[in-house]
Amino acid sequence: MIERQERALVRRRTDGALLELREEKAQAERANHEKSRFLAVASHDLRQPIHALGLYIDELRRKILDQEQQQLLGKVEHSIDSITRLINALLDISRLDAGVVSAQKQPCHLSELLERIAAGFQQEAACRNIRLVVHPIEGYVNSDPVLLERIITNLLSNALRYTPEHGTVLLACRLRGRQILLEIRDNGIGIEKVFQSKIFREFIQLNQNTEQGLGLGLAIVKRLADLLGHPLMLRSARNRGANFSMLLERASRPEQAGLAEPAPGHLNGMRLLIVDHDAQMLASTGMMLKAWGCEVTAASSLKAVQRHLMAGLRWDLVISDDQGKGAGRLNVIQTVRRYQGESTPCIRISTDSLAQDEDALVLLKPVKPAKLRSLIQFCCSRHEQPLAKSRPLVVPLSEVRPVAPCLMKGRD
């Protein structure tokens, strides 16, 4: 009798403990969901004014001739870059840990991807007197183009940051049977063997003499590589540089993928439509694009875009803000393409650093002017005649739908 009572008492306590654990788990899941939601909202609200500030700084740089003022402006720009990296790192690591990022693998044109990424770093490399060498392989790999580009961008940014002046950074591919080995090499400060097992953890910074960060860059790279199933490897030695590499599975060429020789890109006389509900963003973006020689039409809504189309306006390229929701942005793209052809290229400005879009190329806020210009030139170089003539894209948008990501620099 006593033994039966003791068993019943133990069962009640066990059941009570299980109920408490379930409730605590539910509370933790709710807190995690609210945290992710808060970070997403805060990220959008923070990126919007930073994005506008970056565009105004670019315009101000062209008007300031005094060397001392230019140096001060450079320090302001450097601070903005640091804020951007911190915001992006916090948001990305939160989303990856919450398991809300999924890989959408498909055949990715590797040489196109690498050349586009490298083009975005050429200016930075030249300013630091670093030789950036790219040796791609013509072919396709099975991966998610958005997440793969994010990995390569972070590693390439890392390599440039830790390479001394007059050094070399190599972005190269090698065949390995049914796989392709992708390598990012540098001849920078390197990483001692004792630290190599730690650098992919959060909040690890090996060199405190460089600009500070949260130590999340390589942690994000490792999580994305694991998500994609791409083995990530490191070979390095102190003062002997570093070699980060990944094994990518080769894929067959999609039937619709046909490439032609690109024509040189230019911006003078390009007709651009920019769409943003924020008047400040329209003004700053329009000012910058006009300074580049573009003919700009600004619209704050889909109705405004429709009025311009009914008036007979046509554009070579559409730049549309994410506006926090997809419906308005997609309606703008669909409406413009309905009037002037499905091949009309579009650039989406987004606050989601892991965003994916089959309808448009994607740039992350805050957008660096050099990045935007590079992507516009990339679109131009794929057309032999003005884009508004409704000529087909040489590289289908379904194939080249990258996020031009934020530069989360640092071997952190």
C-alpha cells in the first residue's frame, strides 16, 4: 500500500515536471518568435535612414573638394559601414539559429556568380592596392544562389580585410571529379593552427588590432555552408595567408540557359524607374542616379507607375523598394513587364539579407552606391541594345537572382 502511494506520488511529480517543461518550452518558442520579429522590424527601421544617409554622402563627396573635409567624410562613411555590419550580423545569426532559413537548391551558373561578386570588390581592392584575381570554371553547381553568394562574399571580404597593401587575393575553382573545389586565398596575416578550430564560433575575434565587430561573420558562413551541405575547409599558417575552400556538387546546364557575349555597359542616357514610398529615399536615389547621367522617373506608388506607363514612358531598368511587403513590389514589376516586355530587368532593394526573388535582382539596404552602380552596369552589359527595346535577357532572371549582400567584413 505504501509502495503504491509512493509510485503515485512520483508519477504526479513527474507529470507536473513535464507540464512545467512543456510550458517553459512554449514560452521559449514564443520569446524566440518575438525576438525574430523584433529584429526584423528594427532592422528595417534602422536600415532605411542609413540607406538614405549613404546615398547623400556619395553625392556630398562629389561636391566637396577640400581634402580635410573629404577625410572627415571618409570617417563618417566608415562608421556607417560598421553599423551596417553589426545590424546584418545580428539579424542573420538570429534567423539561422531560429531555423527560418531554408535552402532552395538549383543549378547555379558558377562563372557568372563569381564574376559578379568580384566586380563588386574591384574598387575596394584597387583603393587598397590589392590584386584581386578570379579564375572561374564555366559550368553549373547545385546550390542556392542566394546563400552561396553570401558565403563567397563574406569570405572574399574577409580575405581583402586581412591582406596587406600590394598583396593578392585569389578567387578560383578547380575540378574534382563530379565536384568543383571553390577557393578563396590570400597572402595576409594568416591564422595560427591552435585557433583554427575556434574561428567559426560566435564572438571569436583573433586580431584585436583591426576594426571591431561582434565576431559573427565566419559563424554565419559555417551555418550557411552546413545548411547547403557544402563542406567548408581551412588551410592557414601565421603570416602565410589563409585558404578557405568549399566542395560544390556539379550540376547539368538548364535547358533555358543560353549565354551570349556581353556588350560593354554604360549609364549615360539610361532610362530608370525608381519606386519607393519614402520621399526621402526617392530624392536621394534620384539625385545620385542623375549625377551618373541617367534619366530618372520617380514614383511613390503603383498608381503613379501606371500613370507614367499610360503617358507612354518606358524604361531600361526598374529599381523598386521592398517596402516591407512583397505584393506592391511584385505588382510594380509585373505591371512594367506587361507593358514593355517580360525581359525588362528589375532590381529590388530589400531589408532582408537572405531574401530570394525570382522576379528581380536583389540588393540589401543600406545600399552602397558602388554596389548599385556595379549591378546596373551588370544589367547593361547583358544587352546589345537599350533594355526598354524588350530584348531578352542573355542570362535569365530565374538563373541570376542574387542578393547582393551587405559586406560583413572581418575574420570574426
